[in-house]
Amino acid sequence: MSYTQLTREQNYQIYALMKALCAQLKAMLSVIREFDRQIAEVCAGHENYELFKSLPGAGEVYASRLTAALGSDRRRWQSAGWVSSSWFS
């Protein structure tokens, strides 16, 4: 691996860039936490969430995905096979 010494100006530029990137990441993490809170709130009020959460391996993350994907109206799905074929086709 080759080592190149950076000038003082290059170090300042890198520092400024990293500082800006860290500020953006902090803001993004704050937004993600708010989205997570809103998703948990919506799922808690959904009639099928606990059912999806009880599926082996589902947990909170996959249960919320299943809740969003399958929705509340089970009549629109003809069978379990129809659901799986519509997801993977």
C-alpha cells in the first residue's frame, strides 16, 4: 500500500467533508427513528399485526412488512398459493 502525505489544506478539506457527512447522517438517523415510531404506531393499531408477528421468524420487522404488503382485506387474496405466486412473479 502506498502512503502519500496530505497537505494541511487537504486535511482541512477532508475534515470539513467528514464533518458535513456526519451532520447529514445524524439528521438521517433522526428521520429514520421517526419513521420507525410511525410504523410501530400504525402496526399497533392494525388488526392483523399480532397475527403476522406470531409467525415463526417474523418478529416486528417482517410483521410490519407483511402488514403493509397484505393489508386488511384478506378477500382480495384467493389462497396462500396465490399470495406467494404474486410476490415472486
